[in-house]
Amino acid sequence: MKIIRYSDPQGRTFHAARQDDGPALVIEGDLFGEHRVTDRKADVAKILAPIQPVAIVCIGLNYKFHAEETKAPIPRHPVVFMKLPNVVQNPGDPILLPTHLKSEKVDYECELAVIIGKTAKNVSKAEALKHVLGYTCANDVSARDWQKEGGGGQWCRGKTFDTFCPLGPVLVTADEIPNPNGLTIKTVLNGETMQDWNTGDMIFDVPTLIEFLSGSTTLVPGTVILTGTPHGVGAARTPPVFMKHGDTVSVEIEKIGTLTNPVQDET
């Protein structure tokens, strides 16, 4: 099932099941518990990020060629950092380039996002995917100057500016993607393909990440895991390519769709 989250003309928020050959149908109930698809047509005024995460757990350096392009050693364990909830942005809404804590090195990162649907703690790799509600596209936007030089030795400062995690356009339930590590994944900036790879190149695949992240730690429903980005990021190019006001950036993932956002200066 392909699930959208939307606001209606009155500003109320709902989920709906998107149909391939008809209107989206309203979902009643708890997306993480009992719910059902009704026969009521969704009155969609605006598409929102498919989920408002309770936590965003991110993995760095999780593709072999990306680690190599950044001249970093292949990690022995997943490299973990966090984003705050303020970073979530809707499809079609702008990524804001920071102007107060100014950055001129804002980079794109296409990523497969995993949405935890069932409480997970000390989950084995073999059982990991049973705890996944579904998947969506993510852009792990990163201010490289603050990430590398202004964060006190950690990455969170450069990763947690407002709008720095667009999600969408749909949540595709896990039954439609039995193997999340076999999907093409791309970033397109102003019509030019910048990243074009496959999630099969992850150093730590999705089941391994869930096993690791749930070790002695409870992952509650609504947790989003960003699984890392492939090679081709702007900071590693010669010369570097960073996003600027007026750009348009898209993340495309096989079986999920395309997440597109304009880029503009923070006001």
C-alpha cells in the first residue's frame, strides 16, 4: 500500500491510501496499530511528509564508495547521529539555506528512510524487517561547514537546521518492498543526475542496522532511520557543488517515487 499524509481545506491532517487508478481513500485508525482503508475519497489540499517522526536516527558512511570519496575508513560499526524533529520538510516545500548561522556549503544526500512500525528492542537480523511499517524517500540535507568545522567534533549541528530532512512523497508499506537493499536511488539537481546507485551497496544493510540500533535500545513506532547516502555528494566533487537559492533538488527511489523540493534562502 502507498500511504500519503495530507491536510484538507480546513487544515486537518489525515492519512490516505493512494490508488493507482483512482482517488486516494481515507485511512481510519492508528497507522501503527488498528487501521482500515475506507471508501471515502481524500479531500487533499496539500501533501505532507508521510510521517512526523518521534525520532530520526541517521547512519553516516554506509555506502562503500561514499566512504572512499570522503577519504574515510570503512566503519567497523554503523556511524550513528541524530536529527531533531524540526528538520522534517514536506514534498514541494523549500529547503531553507541558513542565513542566521550562515552556511554556503549546503549539500544534498539521497537516502532510503525506514519507518519503524512495531516496537523493536534487541531484535535479531532475521526478525528485523518484521518491525518495519514501510519506506520513503529522504534528503539528508547537510551544511558541510557546520558539520565539519562548527559542530564541536560531532555532526548534529550541520544536520539539524530547519527543513534539513524532506520526506515523501509516499510511505510504501513493507509488503511492497520485500528487499529494501535492491533499489535504485538517485539525486537530481536542476535536472542533472548527481547520485545514481543502488541500496545493495550499503555496508550495513537494513536488517543489520535495525539489529544494531535496537541493541539495548527501544525503537518505538514512528522512529525513522536514514540509512546513509551513496557517492556523488556535492562536497566530494571537483569543484564542490553546493545547493543555492533557486535550485530544485529531487530524490528518486525505485518503487517509492520522487521527492522534489525547491531551495531558497532563509528569511
